[in-house]
Amino acid sequence: MSACGGLGNLCLRGESQARRRLGARAGLPSIGPLCLFVLLAPTASAQRTVLRPGWNMFTPQQDIELGKQAAADAEKQLPLCHAPRVDAYLTQLGMRLVEKLPTGGVQYPFEFHCVNDKAINAFALPGGYVFINRGAIEVADNEAQLAAVMAHELSHVALRHGTNQATKAQAAEGVLGIASGILGGSTGGALLSELGAFAAGGVLLRYSRGAESQADVMGTQVLYDSGYDPRAMGQFFEKLEAESKGKNPPEFLSDHPNPEHRVERVEEEIDKLRGVPPNAKRDSAEFEAIKREVLALAVVKRLAPAAAGAAKAPAPPSGNFAAYKANAYALKYPDNWKKYADNNGNNASFAPEGGVVDDSTGHAALAYGLIVTVSQATGDPNDWDALNNATEQAIHDLQKSNPNMKITRQPEHVRLNGQPGLATYLSNDSPLGSQETDWMITTLRPEGLVSFVCVAPQSAYEKYDKTFNGILDSVRFTK
Ligand SMILES: [Zn+2]
């Protein structure tokens, strides 16, 4: 299955491969004594790096609301360690780091959970909900290295990277209704819970390399200020590098992509902090005891996402329809489906409960339902050639992010609310595994090319045919 299977895939990451960094440091040119004197004199560059949260359409309060719901869902879906001593230790260590975390005065409700997963990984949801895999505890050589991972995660929270990334993704893509729905103002939280908050939470955990580097730098400062050896940050990443040799890279690196010169940047920050403090803490007896306890926990096998998804097929579509009105069109959809729409409403998705799933890479993807998009195109609505060209372009664009998408039946002329339309059948990788059928109806309107894409797994498509036809028959163009 492709990394971006599923038509409804949000594919917000665009940087899935963790790049490998060579350990060698660039050789420094030799410098004379005069230069040395100049370099040693205190300068502005010797100050610690100042980091602040970036552009964000959310308020810190919304970070907390979104994170709280996603965390509640994560707790239901993830195999937790259920080891009270381990959680208590993580909380105590985490809160020691939080004391030195610059949150800009926001009181985040920090929580720390141990996840019974051998993969080396950890993640923090907006608002301060931190999940640490047992694999990350097991791979750490000492308390300082575990503190380093946690300080890195806490920095993502303080720098509000989750909602910052979601803000940027929304601005860059503005396409599929699901991402838009999450961002659709004050109802964001409600939409999240409808979507399956943790699946949607995937959108909040797509960090750029720039965000990673910031989390490393702030994390190093937090380690230093809490009295830990700040070199533990670089040491932990060197361990991850070593773990990636000859095998799949650790999961941490796919969620937290490796920035260039990661370890060097950490060392540079330690220099700015004037080096390692003399009594820096590295390990503790508690850490060693907790690590032993974690190593002794029973191993829980993870369900493959495909198996997890296949386990619960959505309820059949209701025969009763609800009305939906966007700027450019109106339609009716089964009243037991949910709708996710962007602000002007033209880009919208409609899906049954369970129709939006986590794909193999942790993205929210639509497996059952309808996606309506309006893309840029010009031409007379009655000109078949213009419609043909715009449709070809739209399919070509979809194939860029869905490389296994294929036309299975050439476009046929149809009418949609009396307007010329093209109906094209396609096949694609379903986010549930196997193949899905995508039935795409396109029509040219003053707003651009309006595409209605009906999606269901091939094996279930027949059961949805009547519903999709009913929806398309109900389409009315509003101008
Ligand atoms: Zn990270």
C-alpha cells in the first residue's frame, strides 16, 4: 500500500522519510590567538536562543480542548502500560521539567502516560497530553536521556507546534473538508469528537523539520535549567541513529523528522548556555527501578490499522436525507452521516460513523462517503471540451498524491441538475487495505470545477450505489 493510500487522505506531512545524518562534524579551520580572544569575548550570539510559538489560528484554550479530546480517544485506542508506579514516575519527572518550560503564562493541564508499545516513540498532543512508549524508556541509558525525550515533547506543547502545523496546512491546502472541519471555528472540538478525535489528532502531530529543531533547542534549555546534563538530548538522537542502521528507522523519526545537523545544533545551544554545569544530573536509582519494571511488562501486540478498520464497517446509510447548502451548490445526504465543511462550505465531506479511519501512516482518511471539492478551472459550463480538460487535470492532480489511482471506466456524459457532467470510475488503494471504488462526477461552474467523489471499498460499493445516486440527484446549483 502506498504511503498515502486513500483518496480522502489528508497527506499533510510531505516529509515522511527521516533523513540520515552523518555523525562527522565539519573540521574547523585553525584560528590564531587574536581570533580566539575575539571569540571568547562575550557577544550577543552567546545568549541562549529565544523561541516563541509561530502563527496560529487557534487560541491556547483551543489547544487544550483539542488535546483533551484527542487524548481521551488515544487512551481508549492505545495499549497503556497500566503501571501506576511508572505513570507516577513519568508525571514527577515531567512536572520537574514543566517548571522550567516557557509556556508564555498559559496553564496547560499536563498529563503523562506510559504506552505499552515497544516502538521507540513518544508524542505530545496540544495542551500538554504526553504519551511515552515503553520502547523510549527501555532504550534510554539513564534518566537524563528520558528527560531529554520528554523535554523535546514538552517543547512541542509550549511552542504550540501541533496547531501551528494545522494552521499552516489549512492555509496551504484548504482542500479536503475534514481538515477544514477541524479548523472550522468554535465547533472544532465537537467535530473532532465526531471524527474520532485521535484519527484527527494525526493532523496535529505532523511536525516539520524546523519545528523539530526548535523542540530540540528548547528541550536542551529545559534540561539545562532543570539540572540535567543537556548533552543527553544529542546522545538520545545518536542512539536513534544507531538504531536505524540496517533496519527500519525508529518510529520516533517518522513522527519527528530528523532536521539537518541535529546533534550539532544541540551542541551549539549547550555552548550558548556556557557548557555543561558541573553537577549535572545524569541518572537516578528511581529511573533504573522504573526501567526494570517496564522491561518486565507483558508485551502487547499492535493491531494492524487495516484489521482495526475492517473490524467495524459503518452502519448502512439511512434512507432519510438531511439538507446541506454551500455557496455554490446544495445537496441532500443520509441523515446518519456527518458532514465536515470548510468556512465557505464548498469543500465538504460527508461520511458515516466509522467512515473516516486512520490509515497505515496515521493520517485521517475517508474510506466511505462523499468528498466535494471546488478546484480552479475556467470554461463555459456547456462546453464539453472544457469540461473534459478540467476533469483530466483534476484526476491528474489526484493521482499525484494517490499514485495507485487508476481510471477503470472512461468518462461518460451525464447531467447534473441539467448541467453537462462527466462521470468517471476510478480504483484506488483503500485506507482499510484492499481496493476502493471512486465514482467521480465533475461539472464546470462559475466557481470552478465542482467534483463529487463517491468513495467506498470495492467489496461494499454496491451497497452504496443507490445512496450515491440519490445524493447526486439531489444536487442543485445555487446560482
Ligand atoms: Zn518532535
